[in-house]
Amino acid sequence: MARAENPVVEAADRLLKSFKSPATLLIAVSGGSDSTGLLVALATLSATGRYPHIALSACTVDHGLRAGSAEEASLVAALCARHGIAHTTRRWAGPKPEAGLQAAARAKRYELLVEAAGAAGADAVLSAHTRDDQDETVAMRAVRSRDGIGLSGMADAVLLDGAVWLLRPFLGVGRAAIRSFLVAQGESWIDDPSNSNPRFERARVRARDGVPAPEPAPGGRLSLAQRAAGYLAGSVQADGSLFLMAPPAVEAALSDPAAWRGLLLLAATAGGRTHTLEARSADRLRAFLSSGTLSRLTAGRVVFDRRRDGLYLYRECRGIAGMTLPPEGKGAWDGRYRVHNRTSRAIVVSACGEEAGRQSGGLRGPALRAHRAAPCLKFEDGGKVAEGGAGVEPLIAPYARFLPRFDLPIAQALADIVGCGRFVHPPNE
């Protein structure tokens, strides 16, 4: 048994003790030193019998990007077998993109881990991101972040696909300590050559001397989210996909960074976009709102309609692709709605468009324009889908795939505004 004062063991012990109810934890293990250290530390502690309410399992994602990856997955499976931990391998099948390979691999890895967690009945997925990874992330984001929000680095917990929380218990532990722990335990690990490939940004950052330690954004990311959530809760009225902010709320957004972030996230939600406005578009929006002009501006697929009674936000009725759902099929439409076909026939989902005027019941102005971009459900022969034939639920696009724990307050506020279910809290809170 490793000494209790070892930082690796201490971090693993804190994680296990944080669960007050029985839980099944799925460890993401690549075979590298970090994830191997997490697996070995947790397995060693579990073997003491002091955590009978915790069940461990493991998953390796084989991206199939280089020769030998399948063999490495087999080595991890053998390691898990030695420690009495059930193991599964998920493989990324099919063609791989030439551009944005690492981002695509990351997205696929999390998708496969969510699937594995569901199959294992896991309450959480565990990832071995370290303090070194955190420092590298901050260094990369510092180049791209103008307002300092990204400088808070990675969250210690992230909700994946709205389904399962990924926890990072090693964020405060250095890689050197993990490797020393493994050497003391007589365990080896696999070195991934892509970690030193200068083709990838993280590898280039890793090769530099003196990567800066993380510095939190002013007031902290959680504090910023809490303030933004309070602003949205008290400032936004919603009617379906139409949002209204009174003039004082607009002025507050121009003077308070938290309120401005709340406005940008609301706009991303209204537009079905994963990310908030790019810097140039955000500057254009700020100039428009600061001018006080009663007019319309379109940015990020959203119309900002400034009127005497306030600012209306709604999806522009342009560039909205249709979607066909097979019987009992489910899918995300335009980044704004999750649709479930409950019928035995295929359903076509599209924007109402000009039909909105004929079916609007007297809607005018922003309400009519917003209704034109609302979902219209028909069968392939043009027949109307009866009420109850499909389930339509709003989506919070910025957080539908990845929700950092420190953004949970603002995500909950957005969920309340659009009228969808609230996000679940981490299982160890």
C-alpha cells in the first residue's frame, strides 16, 4: 500500500470520500502515465476495503490513429485484470478527418466514453488530466482569450452530453509525482508519440520552458457565472423562441462583464450555436447597442431587434436546414431543439417560414419573425403531425455537449428561461 501522504494517493482518496452514496465509476485509461496512475491509485485504495460503496470499471478508447493502438488497449486490459477491474475497449471506426484531427478525436473520445458509461451504469467518468495539462490549457487559451474567461483553465468536472459527469481528480497533481508513484508501485506505462508531435498545439506548448501556472479570471469563473445567472433570471422574458430584455437590462449588459457574458450566452442559445459571438461580431453588437439606435442587427444567426420597449432576440429565418427523423427517431434540429418522433412514419422538421404568417393567429413584429424560424413538423407527404406525435424540447446549445461545473449556474438559468429540464448536478456534490 502506498503511503497516505503521497499526493497521488491523497487525490484519489479525496475523490472516493466525496461520494456519500453508492456509485459506479468508469475510469478512462489510455495506458499513459497519468491515466495508469489514476487507475492504480484507485484500485489500490479500493483493495483496502475502506470504500465498499464504490465500484470501479475502466474503458480505453482506441482512436485507431496509429499502428499498435489495439495492442496498447490489450495491455491496459491486462493491467485492469491484474487489479480486478472490469475493462472495455471502444474503437473509433470509420474515416478520420484530415483537418482538426485532435478536436475530432477529443469529441469522439467523449462520445464513446458516454456510451461506455451508459452501458456500465456508471455514475461518473474519471479522467486523469493533471496540473501539467491545466498549465498547458491556460497557456493555449491565453493566446485566444481577450476577456480572461478562458484563463480559469479546465473545470474539475464537466457534464458530457447532458448525461454523465466527467470528474478530474488529478488537476492539482503534477505528472512527475504520478510517475514517481508508478515507479514505486512497480508499474510501467505507455508513452504516446503524439504527445511530442509538433504538429499539435498542445505538444508545442508542452515543449516550451516555463509554461505559466493557471491564473483565475477576476472574481473567478464560478462567481462570474453566478452573477450572469442572476442577471439573466431577472432580465429576460421568453415566449417560445423569442426573448425580450428591457432597456435597463441592455444598459447593464454594456457596463457589467458578467451581464455581457449572460447576454452573449443567451444569444448563442437563441441561435443554436455552440460558441458565443467571435470578438469582431461581439464588438459590432456592443457598438450597435451602445448607439441606442432603434433598428435591427444580425450576428451569429440571431436578430437583435432594438425597440422602444427593449431588445428582442430571435433566430434569423435563414440557413435553417431541414431534418428527417425515422419512426421513433431522435435528433437535434438547428442546435435549438431536440425532437423525438413518436409515430410510425418519418417526420420532416423544417422552419415554419412564410407559413408562419398564415398560422400565426395575428402575430406581428418580432413575435412573427421569431415564429418563422420555429420548428414545423410534417410527414413526408405534407400531412400535419398530430399533437403528441412528436416531442420537441429546447436545447441549450453552448452546454449541450460540454458543461463545465463552474458554468452550471448560468446553464441552469438558461434552462429556466427556455423551458427545458435543468441539468443534473455532479454525483459527488
